[in-house]
Amino acid sequence: MSKCNVLSSFIGAVALFLLLFAFGAYYFGGIGQFMAFVNGQPLYLSPRQIDLGSHEPGTEVPAVIKLTNLASKEISVVGARTSCDCALPEGIPIAVPPGKIIDLDIKVRLPKYESSYDQTIIFMIAEPNKLGMHPVRITATIPIPLPRPVADESEPAEDETTLE
């Protein structure tokens, strides 16, 4: 086989791969959804990272995550976990019909005394024969946080014990 035939075969294979990749991305609504399908994930969450920008201390900021069902049957989001109650997904549990996209609203309460917010919500998805965990990271900046309140020094703190 000549070098020209090998090169043209390689170029043809690359072109076919790119064509199939482009069709898959178009069919599933984007590269992320297509790659999730190829990797066997029945549900695609987008975005996986949300930057809320700058806000005043203690502000409640809405966020939205799109849930795309890539499977041929209904998929359910059965729960969500965070390390605080400052990010609350609404409407869980929720079922996503096959081939549909649903918006999931989240209320994020930003801290009063910190200059930044960084929280990860772990969504629990009832996938075929398993419980899938899908993280979504939410960040924000609080440019001028409130000063921390000073504890009254005349009374012992709750964690202090006094000897009598």
C-alpha cells in the first residue's frame, strides 16, 4: 500500500469520526450530552459549575440546573446533599421523562460574614441498577462581608465551663 493510500485512508477515517461526533452532538443537543450518553450516563446535569458572581452579604440568589434525560425511560432525581442548608434545590424528588429537559431551581443563601461562597451539591440519581452521584459546584463572591458580631465577654461562652 502506498503512502498516499494510507494518508487518504487516515484522513477518511478522521473525517468519518468527526462527522459521527458532530451528528451525535447535534442529536443530543451538545457535546456534553453526547459524551454523557457515550459514557453510559442516563441523565446529564448542566452546568456542572455555576458562578453566581458578586452579591451583597446574606443575599438569596436563584440558580438553575438543566436536567436532560438521555435514556429511553424515566429517570428520577431522588435527593440532594450539601454540607449546609444554604443551597436548597426545589422540587426534589423529581422525575424526568425520556428525552426531556427540565429546569431545577435552586435557592442559594450567601454568607453574611465571608468574602466567598463555594459549595457542592451532590444530586442522587436513580439510574438503572444503581444510585448515581452527580456533583454541581456553586461559587460566588461577597465583596464587602459584614463584620462578625463580637461576643459579650461578661458572660461565659456556651462552650466554656466555670469551676466553682
